[in-house]
Amino acid sequence: MEFQYRAVNAQGHSVSGQIGATSEREAMRLLRQKELTPLEVAPAGHPPVTSQGRVKRASNQEKTLVIRELATLLQAGVSLAEAVESIGQSHTDSSIGEVFTHIHGKLRGGESFSKGLQSAQLEWPDYLFQLVAAGEHTGKLAHALQSAATQMEYEQRIKSEMRNALIYPSILVFSGIAATLLIFIVVVPKFANLLKSNRAQIPDISVWVLTTGLFVKENLLWVGLGTVAAVLAIVSIVANPVLRTRMLQALSRVPVLGTWLIETEIGRWAAMLSTLLENRVPILKAMELTQQGMRLTAVQQKLQQALREVRSGKKMAEALAGVQMLNVTGLNLIRVGERSGELANMLRTLATLYENAGRERLKRFLILLEPAAILIIGSVIGTIMVAVMLAITSLSNISL
């Protein structure tokens, strides 16, 4: 029986063709004997399913787990080629499987793991490549991968906290808008006939509210479509990396919330820089990578200026003091780290301090947000109801 296949050869190149075998398992065994790593095998006449058809996109969490899995295998004494091949075979339902199968082909062709990882078509954080290269250079690849996984988990936790922090105010805002629309659609139009009364002198605020309610009811379809369009626009902003970055830039200028975002970003920078230095990445290269990984323009510009000053010969503490990015405690920690040779540990401590400070600031922001949101929503709804009551009572104010 003939089988069609798609495989990776020893040089890491994708090849395809047909092979005779009694079963798919036998076909895969024969391909391995020919030093081919099978990706897809199917009976002739039934083309193999393409990667777009059956392979799902790997999430950030899955990427972190696979890096942690690889580090664990290496620490257990499994060879790099065997560990990479094992991961490729155990993740066939995900793009990770294809990527690690590709990397395995590169390893068999004589390339390093870091180069194979860079050539794979999967988005990884830039610092991962530097950590892997440093781990290969020092012979501590497993430790470098563990550090990378830890940093990736840290960044995912920060993103999750930021996302969760924005969910609560979003719910409050949408609830207020929904309640206001409900009143305009259901309650206000019932009193719209008051506008036709010639006996009453209706206050301007009542006229505005009743007119708006009548307009919403008469154009309910367009109002609904506009609301759906607004929701879709918000979803597209959140899903689009460029628009999401612009939204973060705008939020960073909001009092309290902006300070929390900046402190969180500085904490990410300190944690990332600590991880790179612990794995013997040169300090200038580490500072360049961390500066490029920042999402807030204000923080990125300060780090870029500090990097220029360090390149010119200044110490890191002096450069950071010049751009006024850290508080006194943070600068002292970096000074002590530079003098004692424990800069990586001091940066890790600094990251923890900023993370805790940001978390406390977020709690205070949410404590203030709830009563403020309730007050605003209550004021809007109260204004509408007062306007309706004024319109009703104006009927009794008839001039004799």
C-alpha cells in the first residue's frame, strides 16, 4: 500500500513523496530508517492534512511549558537531540510539534540549538535566544532554559494581572451604559407624549432627556448596530498588538493607574535583566534586550538613554539616576549590586519590590474605582429620573 508523506531530512529541510508500507506506523518506521523525521503520513489518494488544517497555534503558556519540559529532560540526563525529538513527537497536535521536529532536523544537520530555535517559525521572546546561546557557551543549557521559563511565567503573570485589573472597570462601565440605554429604551419613551403638551412648561433638561429617549426608541436598530460596532472596535483594539500598545501608552498617563503600569514595567525590566545577567549574557547586550522588550514608550526611552550612558563608561546606577527612572531604594540596590558583584540578585530583589508596590497601588486604585464608578452611574441615572419627574410635575405648573 502506498502512503504519501511530508518529512524533515537531516539538513532540516521539508521533503515529501510516497512510500510503500503495510500501515502508517510501518511507513513512519521506514522513513526514520532513511533518516527522515515524518511530519504527516496518509494513504495515497488522501493528501496529508496541512498544518493549517490540523495543527493549532501554540499559546504563550504552552510555549513556557515546553521550555520548562525541555529543561527538565536535560537535567534528567537526556541528550539534547533525544529531548527535542521527544517533544516534537509528543506535541503533534500543536505547532510546537512541527517546530521541535524542525529543530531536531537542524541538530542532526550539525547546527546549534540556538540557531535552530531562531530559524523555527514560532514567535519567542528575544531574550530566549540570548539565554540559550549563553547556556550553550557555558555548558549550562538546562539552567538557562529554566531561567527563561521562569521569566516567561513572570511576564505572563504580569499580563494576567493587568488584564484582570482592566476587566473590573470595563464591567462597571458597560453595566452603566447598559442600564442607561435600558432606561432610554423602556422608561423614558413612555413619557415622550409630554413633549406634545402645550399646557406645561417643561424644563430644558427634561426636554433633552425625553427627546433622547424618543430618538433611541425610533432608531433602536441603528443604536444597537452602533453598540455592537463599538464593542467590536474595543475587541479589535485589545487583539491588535499595535493598538493595544497605544492604549497602554494612553493609560500610562492616567493618575494612579499610570503609575501602577510604569512600576509594573520597571519590575519586568529588572526581572528580565536579572535573568539575563545570571546566565552570563553581557551587560550591554542584556540592557539592549530589556530595553527593546518594554511596552511603554516613556520607560523605553529612559532605558535607551541609560544604555547610551553605560556604553560611554558610566556605571548603571549613575545612568539610571540621570534619567530619573528608579527611586532611591532601587538606585541603592543597584549600587550595592555593582560594588559587590551581585547585581543580578539585587535586580531580582528590585523586581520583587516593584511588583509588590504595583500590586498594592492596584488594590488602592480598585478601592477608589468602585465608589467612583457607582457615583457616576448613579448620577447619570438619577439625572434621567429627575428630568422625567420634572416633566411630570411641570403639568401642574399651568399659568391661569
